[in-house]
Amino acid sequence: MSKVNKVDDDTTVKKPDQKKEEEAEDESGNESTFQIMKGYLKNEKCSMWWGILFLLGGSLADFMAPIFIGMAVDYMDCGQFYEARIMCIYMIIVIIFAGIFAGLRARLFNVMSDRIARDLRNEIFSKILICDTAFFDKKENMTGALLSRINADVEVIQGILSTNVSMTLRGTTLIVAIMARMLSINLKLAGITFASLLLCISAVGSYGECMKKF
């Protein structure tokens, strides 16, 4: 019985170490994946910068359109219909530019993600071709798993680069522009709004932590 207890004690002592090793492997895998994606993004620097430029232009145009609408309404209330007509023309021009910038931004990010996905598939396939036969004997390296890596995993990365990155940058620029506009209008109202937003964010964060425990 004492031997069995010793074995159990050894296994219980090893479990935390095994968990730490698994966490370290996951962190190293995430870091290596980030480094790989960083290398691919460096090759697409030109498309990335042009996409960011068109994204900023489209976000600025989307932000300016409501301002022209408000100015047109104010001129109409004052009876200055000629100036209101000019503001409407400006608003139409801004909306057209916003659509053009949005189309160019989506085009650039989609083409960039397609090129990165193509390069990833080619690199994965070339690495598979030079592997030893012992590599294919493992259960996690069966034909279906390898095909899933080439197709499904690369498609996930492609979706992240094409949609998530552009939407994140677009949302960030809009938030910064809206905050700057609010601060320029009224500092007190902007401070009250930001304080309420911080309270909402903290409440959502605490609720998410509580839900993780269940």
C-alpha cells in the first residue's frame, strides 16, 4: 500500500509540471505563429500601408457626412437655401469618396490575404514533401489532418487578415475621431460619457470573468 501511495504522490506532483510544460508549449507556439505572420505581413508592407491609407480616408469621409447634413439643416432653418444646397453637394461628394475608399480598402486587404494564404499553402506543402515517412505514421499527421491544416487553418488566417484586421483598424479610427469631436464640442459632457463607458466596460469584464467560472 505504501508503494501505491508513493506512486500516487509522484503522479500528483508531476501534474502541475506537465500543465506548465503544456502552457509553455502553447505560448511558444503562439509566439512562433505570430512571428511567421509578421514575416508574411512584412512582404505585404506596400499593400498594407495603402489599405490603411484608404481606410483612414473612408473613415474620415464617413465621419464628415453627418457634419454636412447638420450644417445643411441649420442653413435650411435660417432660410439660407443656397448654402444648404452647397452643403448637400458636399455631402454627396463625401459619400462618393467614402464608397470609393471603402472599395479600394476591401480590394487591397482581400488581395493581400489571398497572397498570404497562397504563400502559406505553398510553404506547408513544401515542408510536407520533405518530411520523413515516420512523420506520416503519427495519428495527428494523418492525411485528413494535413489537408485540414492546408485548407481550413489557412482559411481562418485568411479571414483574420482580410476582415478582422480591416474592421479593427476602421473601428479604432472611428472611435478616435468621435472622441476628438466630442472633446472639441464639450469637455464636461465628453468626460461624463467616457466615465459611463468605463463603468460599462468594467461591468462587462467582471460579468465575463464570472461566466468563465461556470
